[in-house]
Amino acid sequence: MKTLQGNKQAILDALQQGRFVSGEVLGEQLGISRAAVAKHIQSLQQLGLDIFTVTGKGYQLSAKLSLLDPFKIERSYQATKADKQAGAQFEVFSIIDSTNSELMRRIVANQKLSSGTVVVAQCQSSGRGRRGRQWQSPFGANLYYSYYWFLDDGLQAAMGVSVAVGLAVYDCLKHLYGIDVTLKWPNDVLVSEQKLAGVLVELDGPAEGPCNLVIGIGLNLAMPNSASEKIDQAWTDLNLLGVEVDKNILVATLTHALERRLEQYREAGLQAMQQEWNQVHAFQGQSVELITGQRRWQGICEGIDPQGGIRIRQDGEVKSYFGGEISLRKVKV
């Protein structure tokens, strides 16, 4: 596990006790000055941690963090695994630029990767969303997750993978928390039209033949105020929905759900999932705006087709559109 460096980790451990911690006491315990403690606190705040500073009392986290633990993830994963064959392999980082970027670097460098390699992180310094957007990734607040999958059938066969991934997130949240989310094509998970999670699938390989997929999932758990101010769309998180999260159980359960949906996809494509997805589609039968580059047009959304394209009815004619730079929005009335 890639961790915070020495004193920063020790200070975070002390703050995780849930009470005010004196800077003077921290300095004495660590053998550093109060000024050095203050600098470490500032660097932790720059990672997105909400830390209160009160004169005469010291420092306190706004809320205790649910942190990733590779041993707890593995234990939870094995406890609910249907068979004892080799499955996912988990890697936990404290700070990383992007979990997706980490796996993509290994692919480009021709490093050996096994399907089911999972990279998760406490914090991302350069988290990425779809279309190059920044994904807010404060330390310990949310889930930053990437899964490597090797597909024998080539890039063309991978076109609908994000649909399967969206259903895996739906399955996981329904199973763990009883939450009924909706899915917005091509890659968003919503609650009451507010974004709860996003999916970013990146591909590497020839049009025909084996290809590598990196499946990234960002899920909002307890967004701190310092990060929420930077988000330019309606959003929510599990904390706002009244859900208490054990992040390690969440990682294990999400991995199981993803394995099941990807195996279903490998065997039958979207044939068995098209109707399921359309039943939980956020904009089904509603007026939407389709945006690609400088072009915008409106129509009625009729869900996905068997290849995962979004079906839009305009002037009585239904056409399918596929991912890339296409964005879909509900028309406000």
C-alpha cells in the first residue's frame, strides 16, 4: 500500500480519534515544532481534508474518515465470493494522480496485468472524468476505483461496456444500501437527477483482436465543503442520502457486481441487459438535448439499442447515437 509520509500519516491517525488534538502535543509526540505541525496540517487540508483549527484547542477533523484497508477489502471480498478460484487483486494507494492513469501507464509499458486488477486510492491529485473534466478527489472522502479487464473480442465489441458497468453500480448500491439509483447515458449514476457517481471506460488495442479496458468509477460518499464548491453540476453523496459507508465492504461488493456484469457481457453482450438498463434510465420517454461539438438538437429519449447507443426520436424517426464527445441533457420545461 502506498501511504502518506511519516509525520503526515501520524497526524492523520491522531485526528482520526475524533477529538481536538493540540498542535503542541502533536509536536512533542513527533519531535517537531508546532510550526512544522501547522505546515503538515496545511498540506493535509490541500489534499481536501476538512480540518478545523480552533485557538486554544488545536485541530479536529470535521468527520471521521472511512479509509481503505487492503486486508479488510480482501477479507470482505473472499467472504462473499461464490468460489475459491483466483479472483480480483486489490492495490490501495494513499495518493495517486489517477487510478485510471495508473493502469493505463502499465498497459502502455506492456507490464503484465491480470483481468481483475483493482486500483483504489484515498485521494487523486489529477482525477479525470469524461471529456477531460476534472473529478474532485479529496482525501478519504469518496471512492476512486479502477478495474482492469482484458477482452478477446476487440474494440468494436467493447462499445457497450459502460452500460454493463452502470448496471453493476446499480446492483451494488441496491444490494448494500437499498438505494434505487437511475442511470444517465452514457456514464452517470443519479439520484433525483443529482449525480452520485460517474464511469470512465478507457480502451487500448486494435479494432479487431484482443483489447485492454480500464474501467474507472468515481462514487461520492461524503464530499467535503472545500471540494463541493468546485463542482459545477447538481450532485449528491451517500452521506447526504443518510447512508453510513464501510468503504472496504463497498469496494469488495462493487468488485463482485462488476465481475458478474462483465461476465454476462462477455457471454451475451447487451442482449440480456438492454431492457434492464432502460427500466432504470433517468430520461426514459423524456425530451432531451443531444450535444456533440458545436451541434445541439432535441428529441425524445427512448433508451439504448442492443449495441449500447442512445435512441432519440425526432420527427417520428428514431436514430441511435454513440459515445465519444456526445453529451445528453434533459430539456427543462
